[in-house]
Amino acid sequence: MVYTAETDPLCYPGTTVLRNKMGLTDQADLEEFELAMTLARFDEPFLVGTLNYPHYLALHRHLFQDVYEWAGQLRTIRIGKVGNWFCYPEYIDGEMKRIFADLQKAKHLVGLPPEVFAQKAAHVLAEINAVHPFREGNGRTQLAFLSLLAENAGFGFDEDLVEREKERVMAAMIESFSGSEEPLAALVLDIISVPAA
């Protein structure tokens, strides 16, 4: 889905196609290239980190490094989807610092029962989604971060469910933006699993 955006210096002039390392000027070609590159990076081990704000930026950089020069950098223009605007760029850094400070205070959700973990992880994802710190690749970075958060808390992560139920994932994220986190919490609960003893 193409974002609503202000005039964007990251796009090729007169288009909504983001400048990319391959010089692709057709949106469909860019999406195909981006998908191939990010899937390859998803198959690699994610960067080791402390689940903090710099780690989150590095995760985006890892996933999109082959596609965009600005991978891992905060967006600088206002964007929105379906008539809703995400956090204005001048507030992104402060909001991300707050979200990750809260997550650290919550001990990265370690030691919680699955249902409570799912609720709290859904809240974190909903807040990051409302900020939408990157020009592109927010959803994929959120899901990659969720996998790390779940693993750190001792849960399994069902990547196949995420792949099979993309529409449910998108619908849950939209609902969370509208203030209802329950569908996202239910999704997280379905995605995570408790390893057998």
C-alpha cells in the first residue's frame, strides 16, 4: 500500500517510488526487489542486541540495507495511510525513546504468562506502529522485533502463521491504531508458543 506523504526527497521526482540502490523507478519492480532482499535478510540471524531503541534501528538497517541507503534512519517527512497520519517526524525520536524506556522498565516482558506477554507486546507494537519511525518497512521491522522479544522472553515464534495470515496481521495493526489492541493481542498470543519442558 502506497503511503500518503508530503513532497518526498526520498522519491524519484514526479513519482511516489522511493529511491533505491537498484535505481528501479517502477513501483511493482521495487516491491519485488524489496521482497526478495528482505526475505533473504530475514533468513539470516538477526543482530544481537539489548532490545533497545538503537537495536530497533539496527534491525531495520539489517532488513533493508540492500534496498535503501537510508535503512535504519528515522523518516523526516509526514506520512499517513487511509486518511490517518502517523507521528510527525519532529516527535519520532522522543516517542521512540519513551517506548523503549518503558519496555526496559518492564524488563522486556520476561517472566510473564503468555496471555499477559501478548497483551503487553501488543501495546508496544501498537505504540511503535503509531509512531511509524521509518519511511518504509515499519511492519516487517515490528514483526522481526516481536520475534526477538518473544524469544528473549522464552517463547517460540510461528513465522508460518504470520505469513499465512497477512490480512489478519494488517487488520490487527489498523485496529490498534484506532485504539483497539485486543485483535493484536490475540494475534500475538497465536503467534507465540511455550516450548515443551
